Amino acid sequence: MKRGILFLILYFSMIFTLTAQTASPFVPLMDWGHWRLGHMSDLEFLHKNNMTITFGSGAPNFETVSRADFDQQMAEARAFNQKYHDLGYTVLRYLSTSLNGTSATAEDKPQKEQIHMLRFYNENWEEYADYLGPKPKAQDNPTTWITIHPDGDFPFYRYAPYGEKVRPGFETWGCPDNPYYVHMMEGRVRAQAECGIDGSYVDWTQIAGNTCYCEYTRKAFIGYLEEHLPAGVARAKYGVDSFEEIALPQKRGDRFWMEWLIFRGRSVAHFHGRLLAAAHKVNPHFQIAGNVYGGFGYGPIAYDAAGNFEELGETDTFLYSEIQEYLDSAPRKNEEGVKVTNSPALKFLAAASHGKPVIIYATEITPPIFPNPTDQALSAMAQINIAEAVANHCIFREKRLTPEGATRTYAFLAENEPLLLTCQLRSNIAILASLNQYLADELSFAFISSRVLADRGIAHDLIVEKDLLDGTLQRYDLVVVPYIPLLSLEKQQALVQYARSGGRVLVLGESGRKDQYGLEQTQNHFLKALRQKSWPTQYREKKVGRGVLAFMPLPIPAGRYLVPAKAKSEFTTFGPSMADLFADIPEAYTRGRFNPQLLPLLTSAVERIETLLKHRMSRLTTPAPFVEITTMLPETQGHMLLHLVNYNVTIDGLITPAENVGVQLLLPPGKQAVRVSCSGTLAERQPLAFKTDPKNPRLITFTVPRVEIYGMAVVELN
């Protein structure tokens, strides 16, 4: 009998091993240029729209089905996904991190004991021991996994589709520091990997505001402080030599608040790392991204919900963001005649991802959010969303079956896919963005600076702090430091050294006056390079080695740079606790609502950039206030891409084409233009005449005859 049992154990173990090893032989192409994502798994839709990425079938949550039904659905999912792999599609799948429950009525306050996972724990855990391992002890049951407020209460969410009443069902969230919750999620993602899908975007991957204050989080936070906050810093900043007895911070102004916010973001990223490692045991090509809601801006979402894209960009294999704040941030010309653009945030995501694919999930253009869903409106709005994403190295998630504009755009992108592969955003101007500033309750102006440059038709990239130390700076002729108050001496020195090697650095405001921990610094490499003992009150420019370091004052008034908002309140805010915190909120950089003091300062900064570079940059040479441009290079540098996006599109789908758009392109060093071709109408590219600057063969000019919504020019190089 024992031999028989042993044989069965070995047999089923072998079968599981073979299944795990062969579950997903398909290797996805993780290149932005190849990714065209369709919301539907409908084959006709995918084929019609030249999609390459779709959503497949996955494992059900353990607590929702019997084990027999689970195994059957797993087998069906494998067959479904294999079918799409055979047709060449990369298959992604939704994975929820939430703990679902049902209260008696929609009006009742949810209770921990009402989560479905508790019933599963009590009745069915052992059936899934192969995924979940031994059942936790009673004191570690699923009710202890929930993120909690300081008083022990917990957050929850009830979903109500567009205008419908909420239902008794609710969602709450597990703590990424709780080992039992994380282990359960490892089981979930392992099941997803066994289904043959290529990756998951993990929904509700957040730490809800003012949570979590469980003992696991306390222990993890103390461990973080011990590892990352030097004793001397802790003593100077907080007057402590030990962290064991500290109180966890609860609000702005509390001790360790900055460290608390950074820690939360790292906890989520570490959680993703655990999920990825678990999935890779089954499929080494499995991909992970967090579905992070970014609609209120990337500073606030990192601040309030631990959605730190700089951290996730290091861990995740692609990024996923619900970027738009309903109709207010849908790209277009709005009712006031103002350009609505998300390009600064998209450039930041591209920088944070370090070249990985970035999926943008935007506001669904349906009633009651979308006022006029005619075929014309749907077609135009789908097209402008795709165009904005593509031009900024992102992927728009298409959600409708038949918008003609989307179909035409995807056909054009598919035809030009060989030109898009391995391409990255490459201009000669970079703006430094740093979420660390917001986590330290400091202002910074990366996104607004990006908007001002885009409005003037100047191609540029965003970079993040990590890029200062890894050689990325050498790609650029000029780097803008848009008031970065917290900047370590090491990173200051990297920027100064970049200037010495021939670069140009424009420092706005008293950048680097504090170190990375938020302590005032007595040294400053910018001031030293400028040969100044204190911050100048006027513009200063100094030759440094073979390059230039320049400083422009950027006065910060006591009231901060709040943005007047129409029909909301006296000032636009993200929330009551952050009313005076974020200058780079979407109301500013997305909808062009600038503080009247800030706009002229940043406009002056752009004029300094033009002078410092002696106008050697890629830019528009004719007035085109609704057209933005970006430039890209592939690994081979055999060609250069110019993307043009015309935002002169109304919510009703009325398109005003941009005519005879003049362009100046700066070619890569050592390269010359051979041919230029362009299409601004999604038709076949046509050759364009171009001129080479006799004083600088890297500068060429040409005119794009017409840009309806999206245009692409290709410059062949030798």
C-alpha cells in the first residue's frame, strides 16, 4: 500500500512538473514597438485592428470555485491561451490583489468577517494545499491580512458602474508586508502562470491612504529604517538612536513621514518582486505589472497610495497605468480652446520604465462621461489617445470594437512596425523628474516644465534620478534640473561632471540645498561650480570644463504654486491633506492652468535653453500651437523617427488638420540624412524634400504638408 501511494505521489509530481515546464513555451516579444493591445479576445477584432497583445483566460480565485471546477477551468484556460499563442498573440491577464466580501446591504459597513477568503480558509483551504501550503494558524487567518488604519478599522471600496447604485459587495486590500497574504498571492500568480498566459497586470496594487498599521508593517518599517537611514542622519533629523520604540507616522509633519512614504512604495515594489519570482518558477518568461491609478498625477499617487512608478519601474517587467482623470484629461482641444495633453506624465512613465512597454488605460469614452458618442467622435478620440501614447513610447489600451480611427491607426503602426522596434525616446534635451521631492513634501516642476517645452514645439525627454549615475546623461546636450531641492552630493557631482565633459546643465531654483534625506547641506556642487558662496538673485552662467553650468532663480512664494481651477473651488487640490503640496498636478500640466507667477518664469527658462544650445535642437519652426513632437532612435541608429501629434480635435470629433508644419531635426552625432519620408494622414509615407544646414550637417529642415491627428516622419541615416 505504501509503495502504491508513493508511486502515485511521484506520478502526479512528475505530471505537475511537466505541466509547469511546458505551460507556456511561447516567448513574448517585450518590445514597445510590437505591442498593440486589444481589450477584447475576439479574433475578428484582433485581426481587423492588427493587434499583437490580447487578454486570455486565467485561473479563478481559489475562494470562488470548488477544486473540481478549478481544475476544469484551468484546463480550459490552457487550451484557450494555447490557441492564441499558436496565432502569435501575447496573452495577458488581470490579477486582483483585493480581498472581496459581501455585506448584508449596500448601506451596512463591511466587517472583516464578511470577506470570502475567511469562509475559504475555514472550509476549503486544504483542497488547495498544493498552491497555498499548510493552513495558517487561527491567529493568522485572512481577517488579519487586511490593511488597517491606526485605530484598527480598514478601508473598503464598493463598485458602481457609471451612475448605478452601489451593491452589497465590497473590496478591501491585503497588506504587502503580511507574509500569509503574500504567500496566498504567490499561489494565485503561480496558478495564472500555469494557465499559459504570458503575464498579469496586478489590480489594486496599492496601500490605501492612511494604512497599514499592522505589526508586520511596523516590523518591516523598522527594518527599512535600520537598513536605509544612517544612524547619524536619524540622530540629526529626528533625535533618535534606535527605532524600536518609535510611533508609526500617521500624517504630514509626523516624525519619519518622508521615510514612511518611501517605504510604502518599496513595499509594493517588493511585493511585485515576490509575485514575479513565484511565477518564474513556472514560466521564466512571465511578465508582471501593477495596475496603478495615476489619474491624479504621479506625485500624489506615490504619496497617497504607494504607487511609486520609479520603484515599480525597477521591479516590474512592464508598466500599467490608469492615467486619465475622466474626461478632464482626455487629450484634445477642450471647450475653452486649450490643448489638453498627458504627454509630460507619459514621458515620465517612459523614463521610469527604462524602455520597457508601458500600457495606458484611459477613461472609457462612453455615457455619461462622454457626452456625444457618435461614430465620428469615437473615431477621433480613439485616434488621439493612441497617437499621444505612441508618440511618448507608451501603448494605449483600445477598448472598443469598431472605431474607424483606431483601426486605421493600428494598421499604420503595424505597417511601420519594423521601424518602431527597439526605438526609444531620444532628443538632446532632458528634464530631471524626481518623485522623491513630493515624498519629502517639497515642490518640483518637471511636468510643468515639460508642458512648457511641448507647447513651444521642442522635443525633449524626461529622466529620473537613477539615470544620473548610469551613463544616461551622455545622451544629452542639455539637462534641466527643474527645482530639485533634495539632491545628494553624489548626484550633484554627476551633473557637474557631465557639464565638465561637454554637457550643459540648467539649474532652476535652489536645487540640492538638502540631501537625499531632507537635511540641509552645507556643501553644494552647483554653487561651487558657479563659484558662488550663496544662491544668486539673477541668472548666472559659468563655463565648466568643456561645458556650461547655468543657474536661474525660481522664487518659491510662501503660498506655494496652487493652480486656480474653474468651477471647483478657489484652488485645485488632490485632497484636503495635500491642498498646498503638489504643483505638478494635472490641472497644471495637463490642462494648461498655470499659476500666473510660474508661467513666465518657466517660459524664460525655455528661452535660456534655446540660447544655451544655440538653437541646436529638434523643434517646430512654424507656429503650430496644438502640435507636439517627439523623436526616437532605434538601437542601430540606422534611422530617426519624428512623431507629430495634432491635439486640435474636439470632443465631438471635429479635426482641424495642421498644415505645412515646419520642422527642424537634430540628427545623432556622426550621422547624415539620406532620405526623409512622412505621412500625416495614416496613408503611405511620401518622400519629402529636406535641407541640410551648411554650418551644421546634423541639422535638417523640412515641411510636413498635413497632420490630421498623428504623423510620422522617417529620416534614413548613414
